[in-house]
Amino acid sequence: MQKVTDDGGIVKIVLKPGPANNDDDNHNQRPVAWVKGTNAKLQYKVTTAPFRQLGKASPKSKAAKSASDNRGNNSAGKCCDHDHHHAAPHDHGKGATARERELKDSKEALHPTSEYKDGDEDEDDAPKAVYASPSGVQYTFDPLVRRTVADSTVDKEPFELRIGRKFMFPALEMAVCTMCPGETSRFLLAPEYTDGFIQLESLLRKERAAADARRAGRPVPAAAAHTCCMGLAVDAEKHADLYSTQGTPLELEVTLLDVQTQDQYERKVWEMSIVERYNEAPAHRARGTALVRSTPSDWFAARDAYRRSLELLEAVAQAPTVADARRDRAHRGELTDGPNARAPPIEHEDQVSSTWLDENLLAVRLNYALCSLKLGEYDAAAKQCTEILQSAPNHPKALFRRGLAHLRRGRDLELAERDFLAVLETGAMTRSDLEWAAAWQDLQGKWKVARQQESRLWRGVFSSAV
């Protein structure tokens, strides 16, 4: 057992050490240089620590109380607090179950002031302090209060933690920075070091609920727009199991899966400055274009490259400083950028070119829609084309590709027909163009099938009428 903090507010027990540091091993088996920006991939589980504060009643269940009352007065067919009629094997002091061993390990390992002796938890004896927080609050061992309140393994992907980025749950970052890849350790957190856990887990639960709703085709639950008293009260009621951990010790079990330096992972958009986003976006667009033009075309990789470029460009356009500057120029009726604006690379935010930004947003959206059409992602294609048409209502490529998306979805044939006819009105295509003619012929064929199905449906309705 080792102290993570000088005051003993966080203590660590290694459950499974990482691989040995051999020269022949890969980088994941060497000591980690925890510097700002390092990415830790991990899994964690948080449980309420098996302690209760002295002077407070233990939240024992009726079953547990009944078992305690019957201790030493066993009825026929029963021994201690388990039933002989159950099929689960057990013994009487000759061995220990996995659960008993776990409790014994917790008693012996997790308590800096531990002088635990068998029977200390007995209700007939005065409870003994086995753990003291840095503030001096004393706790006694009570396995019945232990329950899991967070488990990151419910997510498909590992939890990723950026070191040195002001993480909302500092104790988790402090714990991870004592570990090596492949290691599993348990940490006891005093109440003074549990700040941020409730907020983190509440946010993750909301994100999971939103993801589940999107997969099921349900409306995404609206996120809380503010933290007023009413909003906090609703959140506390919805996540009562989390808020009940306020001011109590927690156990944190962490498995460190991998560690990446800044050049080994793709940074999230929020980690980048406006200048970094602006300068990086063209490289992803160029990569996507090269993948489309390759033989054969790699539509999946191209789609991902365009998506990344689009994320960066949208983040630049939505940045407050850039949005305000664009709004001011529009208010003054200025059609061109300021004298400092230019295409990437730039060094300062005031050099962002609105003209270049708009042109690239349009081009990337069109290319993203093309990749989505090739991959059968018709909803995504229609969405990107609609975004373009909101600012450029007569853009021929956006109209045509949105029409193809409507057509290939097999529904909304009226919308597909309207978009195809709108393309002709722009003059960019004619009925003799092979691409337009093929799409129009396909549309007429689907119209014919739809009318035949409708006719059969009505015949069935009238033939069954009495």
C-alpha cells in the first residue's frame, strides 16, 4: 500500500502489476513520462468504500439484520447466515469464499489506521475506527454499504483521459499518474478527494442516454441548459445513487490499458485553438480528395477525412471571435475580408478569412455528401446538402445529390423529383445529361412501382368491404 497524496487522502493498492520493464519490451512496458497532453486509455469502476462514519447507523438491509440477530442461535438446516438447502458450496472455517477473501483483503489493506481483528464488526462490540480521513473524520468497517456507482466498461470504447487538461475529477488523474500500462490498482479516496466524481458520472450517463436514443430512433433527451436550483434538484433526484455518495469515501479500481503521446492520437476539436483548427483542416480535405481519386477509391477513409475537416471548419466558424467578426462585416455591408485575412497557415485569430472558410465548408460538405451516397448513408448525404442549400438555395450539385439521397432511400419521391427539376432550372444540367437522365429514369421506375402498390392496396380494401 502506498500514499498517493502526502496526507493519505488517496492510498493505492496494486491488484495486478504491469508488465516488467525489459529492454526488449515495447514502449507500453516502460515507465510512463506523464506530461501535459499525454492520453491515458483506461477502464475504471467506482464503488462506495466499505466504511460508515462513526456515530451514524449502518444502512443494513432487513435480511442482514435478521442474519445478525440469529448469529449464534442457528436453527435446524441453517448454519451462520447461509442456508444449507442452497446448492452453493460453503465451509465452516476450513476455507473462505471469494467474497469473504475480498472483504478480508479490504479490511487488511485499505485502512491506514487499521488494527482490525475478527469480530470488530460485530454489533455486540463497540465499533472500532479502521480509517481516518485527512480532516480527522473516523470510519468503521462495514461491507454492507459497498455498492457500485460507476463502471466505464459499459461503454464500448475505453475511457480516455488527457493529462494536464484540468480534468473535472482530479483524483482519477492523480491515481492514473501513479500507474504503468497493463496495471490494475485500487485506490481509496477520502471524501476530501471525491470532488468532481458526481458531475463526471452524471455527464457520462446523459451522453449514454443520448446515444441510446439516437440508436433507437427516439428523440434525444434535452441536455440541461443551465445549473439553476431547479435543474440541480431534478438531476439529484434522477441520479440519487450518485448524490448519495457526497461526503463519503470511495473506492476507485482502475485498469490502465494504454498510454499515448500527443503525436500518437488525434486530438479532439475542443483541445485545439482556433488557429490550429484553421491550419489543420485543409490537410484532411486534401487527404480525402486523394483517397477518392485513388484506384480503387477508398470511400470509407475518404468519408472520415472529410468528416474531420468538416468538424474543424465548423468549430472555427462557430468560435465566438470569428462569428462576431463575420457578423460585424455583414452589418457594415462589407463583402470582402479584412486586410489581415488569408488562407492557412495563419498565426492569429484575426487572420481567419471568412471567404476561404465559406468556400471550404461548401466544398467539404459536397464531398462528404458524395462519399455518403457511395456508402449508402443517405440521411447523412441529405443533411449535408441541405446545409449548403440554406446559404446557397440554387447550388446545382447540392440539389442533385440531395435528390439522389431522397431517391435511393426509396421514400420521399416527391422531394427527389422537386430537386431534380430544380437542377434543370439552374441551367447547370439538361435532360440530355447522362447522369441526370439516369436518375430521372430511375425515379420514374420507382414512381411506377409505388403506384402499382397503391392500386393493389386500394383493391384489397374495396374487395374486403361488406
